[in-house]
Amino acid sequence: MALPSYKEIIDLIKKGSTIDAQEKIMELRERSIELQEENFQLRDELRELKGKLAERESLTFIGQVYYSGNAENRDGPFCQKCHDSESKLAGC
């Protein structure tokens, strides 16, 4: 959907078509709200995906199970099948 341009709105005002100009401004406002909502949704999705990536990067596969944390402070073991198929950290 092409947005009305600033020049288009100014030209309408110069021609005396203020109602048409107001409609174009309303189109811009509506689209702006839609874009803000989409932006919020994408930010939430990005935050969720970053969390999943950080969780995945924190896991170490040893033998046939996953562990989280580092060598000194390790949690687990966690079921490989549960994590790989359902992204769940379930104890073995």
C-alpha cells in the first residue's frame, strides 16, 4: 500500500482540496499506528527468539544429554529428545 506523500498533500491543500488532504493525512495516521503495532509485535518476537537462542547457546551436549551452565556450575542432565523436539528442558 503506497502512502500519500508530503508533496501530494501540499498540492491538494494548494488546490483547495482540504477534505482530500485531510483524508490523506488520516491515511498516514492509520498507517503509522499499524506500523507501530507491527514494530511492537516484531520486537516481542525478536526478544523471544533471542531468549531461545541464548538458552540454546548455554546448553552443552555431553553423551546423550544436555547440561546448562559452565563446567563449574552445571545444571542437568536434560533430556535430549524433549529439548530437540519440543524445546523443553526436562530432567532425565
